[in-house]
Amino acid sequence: MTYTKPLPKIRPYTKEFWDAAGRGELLVQHCDDCDRNIFYPREVCPKCKGRNLRYIKASGRGKLFTFSLVEKGAPPDFKEDQPYVICLVDLDEGVRIGSMLVGYEDYWALKPGAEVEVVFHPVTAEISLPKFKPAGSDFTFPELQA
Amino acid sequence: MSIRGKVAFAGYGDIPIGKYPDRTSVQQAVQVSLMALETAGLEPEAVDCILTTRSFADEIYDWGIGLFGEEIGMRSKLEFQMFAGGSSSSAMIKVATGLILSGQAENVLLVASNKWGTMKREKAVDQLAKLHHEDWERPFGFFQIGAVALMMKLAFVYGMVTPEQSASVSVSNRKWAAMNPNAMYRDPITIEDVLNSGFVADPIHVLESPPLADGAAALVMTSADNAARLVGQPVYLLGAGSSFSFSNVSQAKISAMEGQSLAAQDAYAVAGVGPGDIDVASIYEPYPLGTLSWLVSLGLRKDMTEAGQWMLEGGGAPGGELPVTTDGGMLSRGHCAISGGMLFAVEAIRQLRGEAGERQVKDPQIALATAMGGVGNSAFVEILGINP
Ligand SMILES: [Zn+2]
């Protein structure tokens, strides 16, 4: 079945990110000018305005900063997924990423600070979306049908 | 140079808010513009500058160049669109102030008109989703209320507010809306109604999110001297402040509430007044916690807990200590997009002119209006008064 939800555009400076995601690796940017990690990826460091940015491999682990169960308000493309959980995760690399939380057992037992880890959702041949699940969960997404 | 008291609102215009499929965005805009000119005692020909913004509904509205001058039968020196989400109208007020004080415009018409009520709900929600980054938020199911919910969730998790306190804001707004003939929803609701209405996105219940509406609003701004000649009682702009905090919620260096505080401090400093001087607070509040955080950031309450308890006890309701959002606000008067933001200024002006009918606050001297854009990305405060 064709994936019809919004897809990220692959840009010259994000192709490496999405290629890695396809291999199951989460990358974040690192600025060699000010030695800071950056997410989301961009072409100029928002801190020092430096342009010497490269990708580094992230651990894929982090802590839930906040989360919300979407019951009735989803945009049209995500209606069929309700209820689903959106979240902000503070990665161990010191950057914050917006994503979806999957593989949880009891939404109402979730707490900020809970340990989570990345799980990739292959949605097209080019794009695997980095989503998050409680650390240690054995949740996985099905592989793409060829 | 301080702007305090140097420009004034000479007129205002609005129309009933709700679902009006027979009204186009252009017709709505013309109607409120003519009302604003009438309440300002101005002929259309006297307007030399028109500031508009997006309708999101009609192509001719969003693409027509010089359309409003043509529609109301005048030829301006300057007409253009501005956009900063729900705070567009506040940004327009700042630009109009600058144009007037620098002698580049004399009488400025500000107009906003939107059609979220009769547009298909999916289309409106889809439009709002465009506020979110197309690579890093939208593919993950982010949308406007969801992103706001992510931030508001923390206030509940950390015990700053209770669900009842939050719900009481919707109840208070509805009490005011009952006295506003232009409001979309006017029947009383209870805290139980709110808490039983289901979650749009936890922790925001359906009755804690704004009904999308058709609506329009207009303002006429001019110099303080002009306004005094035109109308008996001009409403002076005493101060204005603003702050942009973030665009994508994952990138927030400061919170929406800190942004509100910066805007409030800015506005109070220019106006030379403080929280204790405010007689009416017209607070932009698509969600109850927005009202509570504004009450704190405006210095009107100590913290979120106290603000929540104060609202629960009717502090901002009719007959309460300080009238808050006296037109019913986004939650009951209806969220008509950018024009919904301008209506907070319209209500403050109407109260100060003593023209608010059944919901008129007794002899207010100083009122404030606030606005926000996006998911709390921007915060604006205007302080208005009847003495320059
Ligand atoms: Zn840098």
C-alpha cells in the first residue's frame, strides 16, 4: 500500500541523515566550529553561525521531555492513526527531537524523563522515520514490502 | 522616542462570529471596514493606508493587490498584507504606529477576515499543520493543538494546575459570551461538561479548544490629535510589546510563557503603567492554559496555581475581581483565525469607549489586549487607555 502521509523532503544537507535512517542509524549534526551538537539538521550552526557541520552517529537513546495522546484533533492524513502519541525526546547527545512514541503499554503511566530509544519506521524506499519506544521494548515496525 | 499616547484607535468594526456560508471573506472585510470608518467618523477617501492579512479562504482576497481600496471606493498610498499567525493584527498595530508617527500615513485601516467556520474542518486543520516543519514535525503527526498540548501537558504532570482549574476558564469565557450578541456559542457550560468532552490531544479537552469560525475585524488608527478631532473619546495606544520565542516547539530556547513575560514587560515599560492599573484584560486564549499563563506573565497573578484557583473561583468572570476576556474569547466567541486575534483589541477598545452593552465593565480607564501566533511562537501585548 502506498504511504500517503506527509514525507520529509530529502535535501542536499539531509540526504546523509535519511540514508543512515534507512540503515537503522540515527544521526545528529555536530558543529566543529563550536563543538556543539545540533538537531534538526541545517546548513549553518544556529549557535556560532559556523558552516563546518558534519553528522555524527547518535546513541538513539534519550529521555521523554513531554508527550501527548492525540484522540480527536489529528490532521486529515493522521486521522486513521488516532489515538497516537506525539512527543519531544531529549537525546543523550543533548539535542531535542520531535517524534511519535510507539510501543508503550499504558499511556497514562508514562512520565517525563522516561528512558526511550529510537525505532525506525520504514515508510518508503527512501524514508525511514525515526520514532521512539520505551527503552527495552521489543516493538518493531514491519519491513517495507518490495 | 516613546510611542506612549501618540497614536489612537479612532474606530473599530466587527460582525457576528460563527458559520456564515453566504459571506465571502471580501464581503466580511468590507462590512467591518465600513463599520470601523463609521465609528471613527471618517469617509473612506480619508484613509491613506490599508494593512491587511491572509484570509486563507478566497484567492482574490489573498492575491488581489490594492483590492480593499477598490472595494471600499478609495485609492490609498499604501496597501499590503502582513502575517504573524494569530498575532498578525498586533504586528499590524506596530507597523501602523510607525507609519503614523513617521508621517508616512495619516489614517490607517487595519482589516482581517477569515473563513475557518465554513471551510471544511479538515482543510482548516491541514492549513494549521503547515505551521509545523515539513521535514521534522509534520511527518510525525504534529499539528497546532498537538504541539500546544505537548507544552501544556507539563503543567499538569508537574501539578501546577488541576483539570478543574483549566476547565473553569472555558466556563468563565462562556459566561461572558452569553452577553456578546456576536459570539458563536452563548449557552452556559459547566466544568463537568468540559471534562467529559474528550481530548482533542491530552490535556486539551474538546471544550478547551476553540470552535473554528468565520469572522472579521477592523481598526482605524491615526495620530492622537487627529483622533481627538474625529471622535469624542479616542482610545490611545499607551504601550505595545512583543517577543518571538521559537518557531518549532522542539527548538524553544525560552517557553511561550517567558515570551509572554517579555512582551508584557516591554508594553508596561512603554505605557508607564503596571498590572495594578489594568481594568479590563482582553486575553488571547485558544486554550485555557493560555489564559492562565498570560495572567501570570502579565503580572496579574503570582503563578499558574494561583491563576487557576482564581479563575476557578470566578476572579475573571462577570462580577469577578478583574474582567478577563469579556467577549468570550476564542473559546466561546469563536476562533476566526487572524481576525480572531484582532477582536481582542476590538473588545478592549469597545470596553474603553463604553460601548460593550450588557457586558460593559464600569468606567474602565486602562485595558490590555494580547495576541499570540502559531503554537505560542510569538506574543504581543497592547495597553490602551482613554487618557493619552
Ligand atoms: Zn557552531
